Amino acid sequence: MDIHFANLTPDSPGFDELRSQSMAEGFNMLRRLEDNWHSGHNRFDRPGEKLIGAYADGLIVGVCGLNIDPFTQATGVGRLRHLYVDTEWRKYRVGSSLLSEILKDAGHWFDFINTNAPSSAFTFYERAGFVALSGIDKVTHQLCLSNPAR
């Protein structure tokens, strides 16, 4: 099994199938990603931002994005967005690999990474070093990067 990572867009081959699968599971993050991409609202094109896919055997099996957090006025805060992995590929730790890849150089841009995870993903994020938060709108977990940018 050879997994590699590359930039992607909602127009990339295989994205439609992955979006349909996520929606069948009750997750709308890839539909929102696509809508925001096509409207120009979010293209993951500001400093430090990126949108990547995990590919196996030429097929897209996962997606993950990183943005400047639009829900805070604080500087140096990123937001992990739209992390989704094909159900058949979850057992191969593709989600953990995607997370590692998206965070690889995030410390150059961000001090903290926020996410608003569904409860089914809380354990995943906590195992990855994110700390559960409460009382903050649209943030369930936060990661303090080891080499803060500021």
C-alpha cells in the first residue's frame, strides 16, 4: 500500500465519489468545501493554507485542509478543515497520515491549530495531541504547535 499526498481541488478526479460517500455517512464537510471553493469563498490560497488529498493506487482516499481560522480575531491561529477518509482506508491510518502531512510546516505560519470535530472524532484528535476545549464557539479541540511562529 503506497499512500502519497498532493494538492487537490474539488474538481480533482475522484473527489465527487468521496464527497458522495461522506454525505451518505451524514458528513457534509466535503459538500461545503466544494461549495466554498466554487463560490471563491475559500480556496485555501492565503499564507500557510493548503488543501491536500491522500492518494492510493491513483485514487483519492482522503482530504484535509488548513486555513487561517476565520472564527477568531487572534493572529497565528490555523483551522483544520474537512478531514475525511474513505471508510475502507481508515484502518490503514490514512487520517493520521493526512494530519501529519497537513501539519508538517504549519509552525511556520501558526501557533495554534483549532478544529470543530464531530464527537465521533474526539478520540482521534486527542490521540494526535489536540486538547479538548469547552466554551469556545466553533472549537472543540486545539493543538499547540511545538515551534510557534511568534
